[in-house]
Amino acid sequence: MEIKVDVYSNKMVLSSEGRSMTFHSKEPFTTTRLLIGKFYVAEECLKNAVKEYGAIGFFKRAPKIIIQPHEYLEGGLSEVEDRILREIALGAGAREAHVVVK
């Protein structure tokens, strides 16, 4: 399964195969300077979202996650921000993680 994750301030929208669900973080992961300023909070939000979306389970293969930030993009992503996005996707159970910036 391939899941697209759109990241906004303190929320993530998961979509795949014409189905979409929005997940709000229980506590804020966005700070005044970074879209993901609190790594573990964002990772937990995505992990719970992927589980609730039904993308992981006992007999299911780990999903491929394509993650796209939509805010805090002035000047593009730094290497650190790119790494953060990849790491939260892998920490949420993805077998592959790709970051897309448009």
C-alpha cells in the first residue's frame, strides 16, 4: 500500500486509493519556527494515524509513505527538515519514505 501524507500545522491528512482521513495531533508538534518542532509528538501522531487508517496490521505489508509538507516552506526544506520527515514516516512503520516538496 502507498499512502500520501500531507503535513500541516499540528495535523496530517492521509490519503490512498481515493480515500482520505484527517488526523489532529493530541498535543502540538509545530513550533513558531518549524513545521515539526517536536519530533516524538509528530511521530506518535503519524503512527496513530497510520494504524487508524488501517495501513498496518498483523498480516499487512508495511506501507510506502510519501510525505509532503504544506507550510513553513520559505526557501525550501533544509537537510534536517527533510530527515525529520523521513524519520517520522519510518518510525510510523513505513517500509519506504519519500519527501515531496512542490
